[in-house]
Amino acid sequence: MNYIYVIIGGGIGALLRYFFTQHINGFFNSRFTLGTFFVNCIGSLLIGFLMSMFTFFSIDNKWKLLVITGFLGGYTTFSAYSYETVKYFIDGNIKYAVINIMMHNILCLAFVLLGIWLNKIIVVK
């Protein structure tokens, strides 16, 4: 049954990742992959917030499998981020490669911390 939770969550997460990356990249019409960046930041925020909440409330593991492993695993795009960064390097676009690395690594870590902090303010009080 655990596999079913991961499959359902992963399918929903992957669909939303596709939706957001397509619409954000299309909206900004940028050569830079803002859609992937947006998805990774929101996913980092959610994992920080939800893991803190799940731990605090001792939520059943099936919800962690559905939401964290499944949904966020399908939603976040670290592999896409990695490929896009390498592609920037291969194409000789060092500036975008470095910007991509800095933005994802620094800001996504900050979003995880923000998620943990929000959990403490909203949930734990």
C-alpha cells in the first residue's frame, strides 16, 4: 500500500511541476529557467514546513509517503535543475550556469529554513 501513496503523490506533484514550469517560463518569456527555480523554491519551502509539522504532530507515515516522498518528490526538480545547469556550461553560457547554481543552492536552503520558521509561528506557537 505504501507504493500507492508514493505513486499518487508523485503523479500529482509531477503534473503540477509541469504546469508551473510551462506557465512561468511562458509568462516571463526568458532564456533563464525561472519555472524550475520557482518550483524548487516552493518545494523547499513546503518540505521545511511539512517535515516540521509532521514531526511535531507525529503524523502517520502514510501521509509522509504521500506528501513528502510522492508529491514533493514528483514536484521538485533537482534533476532538471542539474541538467539545465550542465547544459548552460556545455553551451558556454557560464553566467547563467553560475546564476542558476547560486540561486538554487542559496535561496532553496533559505526557503527550507523559512518553512521551518513558518511552522513554528503558525503551527507550534
